[in-house]
Amino acid sequence: LSSRTSAAEKDTGGAEQREKQYRTHQGFGDHYAGVTGVHTYFYADEAKCDQHMETFLRCIDASSGSSVDGFSAIKLTALARPQFLVQFSEVLVKWRRFFLQMAAEQGQAGRAVLEMKLEVEKLQETLANLGIVSKAESQEWLVGERLGTNSTVDLLDWNSLLDSRTKISKPLLIPNRQTGQLEPLLSGFSEEEDLQMKRVLQRMDVLAKRAMEKGVRLMVDAEQSYFQPAISCLTVETQRRFNRNKAIVFNTYQCYLREAYDNVTGDVELSRREGWHFGTKLVRGAYMEQERERAAQMGYEDPINPTYEKTNEMYHRCLDYVLEEIKHRRKASVMVASHNEDTVKFTLRRMMELGIHPSEKKVCFGQLLGMCDQITFPLGQAGFPVYKYVPYGPVNEVLPYLSRRAQENRGFMQRANRERDLLWKEVKRRLLTGNLFS
């Protein structure tokens, strides 16, 4: 457990003061403990992360040599120490909740997140009344971010302020909603964690540069919800630098999460404001069993949509939003990573309605190697960019991934039967026509 605990926590014993979702758990270890389909590796040093980066570089080279416009998938828990990602995620979530709390106090509860706007005057008064910063300090802060001349601040503006925390003359304090006391937002960070932040961004830089050189796109996989805010933030930071001319770096959004639509729309809006290309892979999600069990054991709200039908609705809602963005700006790209035939049909219908042609390569499809070939091959034959996702590695390390896929794809056996029936039908057709090997 010590290798999963931050330097700051070891010094202060701060783990018990943190939100439940963002603590390591002795029973789970956040990877093993009966959850056979999930492995998360916690590292005692940064050298292991550098070794993983070298592996990813070789993967990029292999992808470049095997296909045109290929993808190489990477996992941030291999490039950053996972306990750091948990801590950073907690900071991001606390900062967002603080904004939502102030928006509610300004009478904006119930609005879509991007429609919430804090009036600057009221924001300054609130910060001063809470004892967080004086009005003069907050004015300097806002002017530094070129927000002082605006009358309102939305969530994207608010997030940009977090990046400027060092401009404040004292540690940034925010109220704890449970205790009513002010607490340092960054209490979980030490110089060591700040250094880890720089190192993971450096590793992502190295990978993105190699991908650009090799004509490969970099796809950052989504992971558990207690890692994901940090993973998405680091990925968006990389997109801001490398997606200026086209989508090189793709972020992954898990549509079984309740906040998936807010996450997608927020990042799309940021890409519009800053003028870079939005790249995404949309998935339903891969950690449902572990997420629900962990939430129940640790006593925090289940982050997953309540039903499979709600997840389907969320997937199509997010996908439709991105397709509309492609139609209107042509500065977005999406991989529809799904084994669901209804989702593929929905995508094809909306592409036709919106006038998005397959040759633009703004929309591509992805399925796992060995699964749903009856979807993959017709799409490819019809001229759509389509990819097979290939897991690789030592057998004992790849098996948990494969078992998780089988668990999460509950209709796997039904689809396997469907594939078998289709193959047998094709064999009989070829026998009757005398074209067995054509």
C-alpha cells in the first residue's frame, strides 16, 4: 500500500481527509481483490514509467509500418504513477464542484453545465466573504487570465483559473461542503507530485511527436473513474499542443458515466475557443463491475448510469453532438468504438443526414480483434475507415483484459452464435455456386 500513497499523504496522514472516491482501498488495492478483469499497476519509481514509454514508442513504430492513418493506444496509468492520477483527479473534481456550488447559489441550479455563468462581481464578493482571496487579489487573478473585462465566468474560464493558482499570494483555499471549513485545495500535492506532473506531460510529448513523425494517431484509453478526470485533463493539454492542424491525439469518453455528455460538450467547446481539432473515441465503458462494487464498499455515489438503456442513450447523445460538430466545423474526428449493430446503423444514418462522407475520414469505426467481424468487414468493404483493436503483451498480463471484455460484453455468446450462423450461411452459398475459395 505504501507505493500507492503519495509523499504528501505519508508526511501528513492526509488520506482520511480526502474524498472517499479518491483514496486507495486496502481491500481492492484499486486493482486486484477478486476483480479478475482489471489490473492497475502501482510503481515505486518513475523509471518504470519511462520503460513503458519506450514500449509505446515501439508500438507507434509498428502501427506506422502496418497501416495508413493507423492508431496506437496508450494508457496513462502506465505513464504516470496511478496514486498521482488519483490525487490530481480529486483536485479537479473539488474545483469543479466549488464552481457548481457557487453557480447554484447564484440561482443557476438545474442548467446545463456550459450554460452556467458566474457573475464576476458576485464571484469576487463570494471569494472575499469566504476568506479565500480579497477582492483586489481576485481582480488581479482574473485580469491575469484576461477574464477581468468579462462580466461572467463559465466552467471553462473557471478551469483556466486553476492553472494560475501560483499567482495567488497564499495557498488556494476552498470550503469543505461537509465541515463548512476552508481547506487547501492542493493539500495533497508536494514537490514530488509537481515533478510527476511535468514528467508525465514530457512522456506524452515524446509519444505525440513520434506519432506525428510516423503518421500515426495517438489514442489515450479511458480508465477507472477515480483516475479519469486527471487522464482527461492531461490528454486535453496534449491535444491543445498537437491538434492544431488535425486530430493527432484522441481522448476516450466512457458513456456509461453519468457525466459523459458534460465532459464531451465541455471539451468540444474548449477546442472551438482555442481553435484546435477535437479527437475522440467513444466507448460504452469497461469497468462497470469494479466501479459499482468499489462505490458500494467505500460509500460514495455510483458514477455509472443506472441501466444499459441509459448508457445507450448517453452514447447516442454524445455521438450525435460530435457528428453535428463535424458537420458545422469539420474540425472534429470520432472513432465509434462499438460492437452494437444499432449504434453502427445510427451512425451511418446520421452521417448520411448530415452529409458526412466516409472519404473525409472524420468518422471511423473500431471493434476488438476477433469480435464482430460481421460488422467490421462490411464497413470496410463499403469504404468506411474501420480498425481492429489489438491487445498485446505477455499472456498472463493480457488475459485479465480479455476476461474483462467478455464480462462487459454480456451479449458476447449471442454475437458469437450469430457470427457462426453467418459463416455457415456463406459456406453453403459458396458450395452451391461453386465458388468455395473465391
